[in-house]
Amino acid sequence: MTATRTLTYREAIREALREAMQRDERVFLMGEDVGRYGGAYACSKGLIEEFGEARIRDTPLSESGFTGAGIGAALGGMRPIVEIMTVNFSLLALDQIVNTAATLRHMSGGQFSVPVVIRMATGAGRQLAAQHSHSLECWFAHVPGLRVVAPATVADARGMLWTALQDPDPVIMFEHATLYNDEGEVASEGEVACDLDKAAIRRAGKDVSLITYSGSLKKTLDAAQRLSAEGVDCEVIDLRSLRPLDDATIMSSVNKTTRAVIVDEGWRSGSLAGEISARIQEQAFYSLDAPVERVCSVEVPIPYPSHLEMAATPHAEGIMAAVRKTLRK
Amino acid sequence: MNDLELTDMVKRVLFDVAPDLEGETVDPDIPFREQFEFDSMDFLNFIIGLHQASGIQIPEADYPQLAGLDDCVAYLKARNV
Amino acid sequence: MPSLGADMDEGTLVEWLKQPGDRIHKGDILAVVETQKGAIEIEVFSDGVLRDCLANPGDRVPVGEVIAMLDSGKASAAPTGNAALAPVADARASLEPLVPGRKVTPAARRLARESGMDISRIVPDGTGVVGLQQVRTHAETTAPPAGPTGRTDLKEMRKAIAAAMARSKREIPHYYVSSDIDVTALMDWLAKENAARSVADRLLYAVPLFGILARTLLETPELNGHYEAGEFSPSQSVHAGIAIAMRGGGLIAPAIRNVAGKSLDELRLSLTDLVGRVRSGRLRSSELSGASVTFSNLGENTADTLMPIIYPPQVAIIGCGQIATRPWVKDGEVQIRQIMSITVAGDHRVSDGRSAARFLSRLEKHLATPEVS
């Protein structure tokens, strides 16, 4: 049993940033308010004092501009971590991300690669209303040339960044905005960097496979806990990697349980849940004892009032109802 | 639905439950239990069929009102089926 | 193969007059069979589509063996006379039978195929779906199909039962013990339970009653098992033969396996399935053996008590009379209660009145607390 220590998600990100900067002098952080302000979510608090303005760079309010600059730095041999405050603002940088970062290797015939890591906060739950509550991970997971990860636990928040920086191609890392204050365990010693490839079984079970990622993991585990009191034994899978998806872990689980419920904070239409549902249908059809259920956000712009925001996004009751549907209870 | 349609619907449910009765005349006044030796399982299957065909809820307390063909038609009519 | 004469044991199939895929109407002649009395035509009594011919010309087929399978789908919307659609219809005919309106999950279909079960016979759950659970329940309640053999027609079954009943009364020293039991608590509990269930999931009182009878029997093993060659072998589980009346006369008692271990809904579905198949003559002869005890429930509007006859080689049979509303002394005063008379008939070579009395006394306690029994 390795010794562990308790950290918040925010502290884990900060530690990961510090470790990356210490281990590799090519690594630097750039984004709005990351320097003097310490980060919109306080992830880089204290870093500018430690590493200086050259390596913790405040950028102008221009996502397209500074993301492009980060891509350029990566092309030039640096290892930039571009922090886009939230996925909502990444829409302004989509052209850079999709048409430059994701495609340069292909378009250059392998001559150029773009080893950029783009970190973004994402998701709803803080009453930031329609324009600031998107979960658009599926848009990025749609694009070949990008690698997309979503650390849902403190250990993953701590361990994914270094591995992402080793990737010679772009990695997008999504941090759900409601996770920053969460506490979790991280190993006290040894290498904490973890893999980016495999989904993790957060709770083993035999009756139904609950497949989720990021901010929805907690709600899914809560639903699983409550369902166990009803005699339903849920298996909970944390996807961790959204592109590529870990089909093997997903299908192994569904083949065992014969039922699947996917919990995805994106809107149902064109969702990642839809993609996973299609894959389950392709690879595990004959194991299914019920149609695959999806628990997604209601198809409305995310509301501002707290009670409506909660009702519009996945919640434990909705997850439990979907599970019962697969059991035909 | 009019009386004829309701009668047809009830009869269809009846013959679903007891296919061997198809083709026999159904006396609308006499309770099914007497006419056809219906037991409680036949009757429950009949109620389930009626519920599925008509879409209305049928509480257990109402069973005595569904004893025969005429009774059923009157019951369904009163509930705007 | 129908019995075309009292002394007919078998017939020889001469020729098929219909082919698989043919639409059949009530009254059509299906095949010609040679018997001791000459060539006789076999008539069909329902509409449908001939699916399989299970015997070949020249085969000698015993009376009661299935010789053909007919799909009598209700409300079938099969397109007729449309040549463009014909190839699709043929492809569908080669799959497992598709019963219109029935939902079968891929996992269930696969398990049924692997187990050699006929999907069309499996009772769907309350939502109309045949899932893995339904296939498993079906496997438990029915013996694996032995193909065309192993199924007998009802008339032959009744003859066999009549002979068994006569033998039983001759050979088994019956004793009878009965009790009038207050089942008001059970009926009150049932009304509440049914009010919470959808119409399709409602329970007849026989369902919880049989469950409680079975679990109480486990406590009195000398009433549950077989007596053969001078020895009693108790059964570990309660496989209860359920006496079911056939319309047109006659009683038959096929078994539901492991009644004590089944949930209310599993029992409900097993019972519905069994009664349905008795009525449509689709029982397997294997279901008539294997019971470790029999429950004979007279039902409503019948009579108060019965003195049932044990089906050998079983050693007991439990008869339940109708539920009657009667004045009853409870808590020191006269109340109106619902009373059922339950009679245990036992084989005196294996048990005696005290076993039955013990059983009835425990049963009374369990029936008074239906929510935990």
C-alpha cells in the first residue's frame, strides 16, 4: 500500500504545473489571468512568483490569438500549456485548434508536430448561465488529430498533465468547474504521472454498466450507492480518455452486465453518449438485455437559476430512473 | 366508441383469453364465470386484456361491474372509452 | 398425432397435403395417416401458417407426438400477394418465429438459442419484453425440449391421471387433517399490494398462498418428497404440482419447480404460463413428473373443503377451499373475517396426523404475517 496524501483538485493541478515546469524547462503556462491573478480558478496561484513572467505568461483577451501563439511555440520546440479559461471561450479558438493544431502533422506529411497541451475548465453547476455553462467535450472528441482527456479525480488531475506533455501531438484536458474544491488521495512518493489511455472502473458491479466522465462521475457514484439499497449492483466506469475511447473496458463491462447507461453532461443530440451507444450496439449487441440509456442535459441553453440548472443537467435521480428502465422495473 | 365497437372490443379480448371460445355465441346477460367456466386467472387475464385494449385503469374494487358482456360495455362507456 | 380410436397407439404418416409456409385455414386437411382402421385424414382446427413438418412420410408416430407446428399469429399483418415483398418474407421465415408485437432482447434471444428453447413460448415480463430473466425462469419451469417426442396430448394425459388416482386410493393409506384458517391478513395485504401494481402485474391470491405453502412445507420435510420401493426420499426444494382444471372437464397437475425460492413475480409468471399452456394443450409430459407435492386450490365460488387424493409417488397433497366470509372469534370478540379451510392429505406410511397438524399450525402463523412470509 503506497502512502497517500490528501489534496484538492485545484492543488493537484497546481502541483502538476509546478512539477512540469521543474522537470522540463521548455514547459511554460500561458492564458488569461494565469500570472498576476493566479488563475481564474486559482490553479496557478503563486507560480509567477516562483517561475517568473517569462514562464507564467498573462495573455491578452484573445483566445484565437494566444492559442495560435501557443501552437506556434509548440511548433518552435517549446512545451506550452495553453489555459483557455473555459470551453465556452474556446469557441473563439476553434479554428486554431481544429485547423492548425489538429491538422499540421497530417498536412505537413509528418514533418511538423504540435506538442501543445490545452487546458480548459468546462461544465455547468455554478450558475454561470447559458453562455458559460457548456459541455462541449464531444466537439473536440470528434476531431482526428486531437487527444482529449477528462480527469475526474484528484489523482488523475495530478497525474495526467505530465503524460500529456510527453505527447508529441495536441492534448486537450478538460477540468470540470465543480471539481476544483474536491479532495482526493494522491501517492506521496514515486511517479504520479498516469496513463491517458484507459478508462477506470470506479465501482465494480454486475447488474448495469454506468459509463460517465468528468463532473458527472460523482453524481453517477451517488446514484450507484443509492441503487445498491434497492438491490441493484452498478458498475461505474470513468472514461478518463474521451478521444480515443477505451472500447475494450466499456465492452468488457457491458458484456458482463448486459445493460448500459451513459451519463454525459452534453446535450443528448450529437453527444459523446450517442457515440458510445453506437459503439456498444456495434460491439456488444448480442449481450444487451435492454436498450442503452443516455442521461444527458435537457436540450435547452443551460439555465441560470440554481434549481433549473440542476434540473437541466444530469442528476442522481435521473440516473437511477434510467437504470430502472434498463431493468424494466 | 359506440356500443357496437365496444362490444366487439370486449369480445376480442374475451377470445384472446380463451381462444377455444371463438365462434361461440356470447350471451350478453350471463356473467362470464357462469357461461364459460371462467376462473379467477381467466378473469384476471381478461381484465389485463381489457386494460390494454381500452387504456383505462381498472381497480380491483370494480371487478364485480365487469361480470358479463353488457356489464363491460356499460362500464367502458361510462368511462368515455 | 391425434388418437383416432380408443385403442389406437400409433399411426403411420402417409403424406403431407400442406407444405411449410402454406397458409392454413380451420378445417383444412393437413396430412393423411394410415391406422388399423384404414387411411384417415388429419384436420386442423385453427387458422395460421404451417411452420414445420416434424415427421416424414413412412414414419410411425405414437399418438400424442407432435407432427407439425402451426403459427397462428393474431392480428398478423403479413403482406399477401405482393411479389416484391416475397423475398423479405422468406428470409424472415427462416429466423426464429417473430410474434407480432413481442419484444425480445438480443441477450435473451441468444440464451434461448443456446439452450435450445423456443422463444415464442416464453412468457414476457410485465412490460411485454422477453429478457434474460424470462428465459431463465422459463428454463427453470420447463424441462429442456426433447424435440418432437416427449409431448403428449391432453386426452392421453387424463387417462394416465385417472389410472394413477385409482392406484393411489388403492395403495396409499391416506389420512386427512384440516384447519379453518383466518386469511384476512393475507387478503388485506394483497389488496394493498395490487393497488400499487399495474393491472398487468396483479396477483391472484393463489400466488402468495402457494409461496407461503411452499416455504412452510420446507419446515415439514416428511410431507414433501417421493415414496418409492418402500423408501421415502425427501426433496430439498418444493416442486409443487398445481392442480389446474381443463375446460371441458378433467384435472391435471403440472409442476412449478422450486416454488419456495421464487419471488412473487416469478411465481405469478410461472403460474400464468402454466395455466395458459394447460388450456392450449402445450404441456410437456416431463412436467407431469418431478413434483414433490401437489397444491389443489378450489378457488372462488366453489366449496369450503376438499379431501384430495395424493398423486403417487408424492406423499402429500394440500387442498385449499374457497375463502368464505364468516363470523370468527378474534381478540375475545366476534368479528367478520375471511376464512379458508385447508386440508392436508398425507401418506400414513411416511407421516402421520401430527406432521400435518404441525404444518397447519405453522401455516396459520405464516399466513397471519404475509409481508414477511
